[in-house]
Amino acid sequence: APMILAAIISAASFAIPFLLYHLVVEKGWRIRLVTAKQDKQREDTAADEYTGETGSGDEAEDESPAPEERADNIPAEREDAVAIWYSSKGKNQLNRIIASLHSRGIYECWIRKDGICNFRSDRGYRRAGIFHDYPGTSAAMIAKLLRNEGLNAVDQGKYLYIAWAEE
């Protein structure tokens, strides 16, 4: 009996660190990431539903805009938010990235939905920069703004393709 007990304790002391590593590092990180994604999706949904209007106390509280009115307000608000992001952050950073790539003889880049800007080089794809707070779901609106600036911009679904002329 003491030999069997010693074998069980030895096996458990050997297996516990591997089990903890598996549960905490491998599974734990995945659970945290999924939870963070779900929280972000909830915040995005709540932000989309919020219209920003406050009523005067005389109105009934359960009145909400009709679905048609809400559909008209949300794209306009989203378009305004994209325009504000582009003018305050995106335009300056994109101009710096374009100048840097242009000086190396590169005349195109791609921006992923998560804001990572890549370009093609002789050694494969390389990162040119990261756009923080990039509204990737509104890439078509950003492409329209970039075309107004004289750049060739096309929303290709997963990527926003940007090209500029050689000088």
C-alpha cells in the first residue's frame, strides 16, 4: 500500500504543473479574450442604439424613434464619427506612412479591419503602421474620404487598399 500511495503522489506531483499550465495559460487566455470580445461587442451595440438625444421631462419615457428614423440617424452619426476620426488622427498618420513608403519606392498599402497597415516588399508583407481606434467596419466611408484627397482607395472587404501615383 505505501508503494502504491507513493506512486500516486509522484504522478500527481508531476502532472499538476502541466495541468495548471494547460488550464491557466492555454485555456485561461482564450476565456479572457472571448470575454473581452463579447464585452466590446456589447459596448458597440449599446453605442449604436444610443442616439444621444435627451428628452425634456414632459415627454413620455417609452417613446423612441421609429425604425426608419433610427436607420437614418445611425449612418449619419457613424459617418460623422468616421470623418472626425479621419480628420483628427487618421489623415496625419496616413500621410506619414505614405511619405515613408513613397521615399522607399512603394506606392501602395493595405489597412486591415483592425487598423494594421501593411505593404508588400521583396521579403513579403511588412507592417507600415497601426491606426489606433480605426473604424474598420466603415472602410467604405474612409475610402470615400481618401478618394476626395486624391488617393486611389478601394474597400475590398477585409482590407482597405490604398495606392498613390509615382512622382
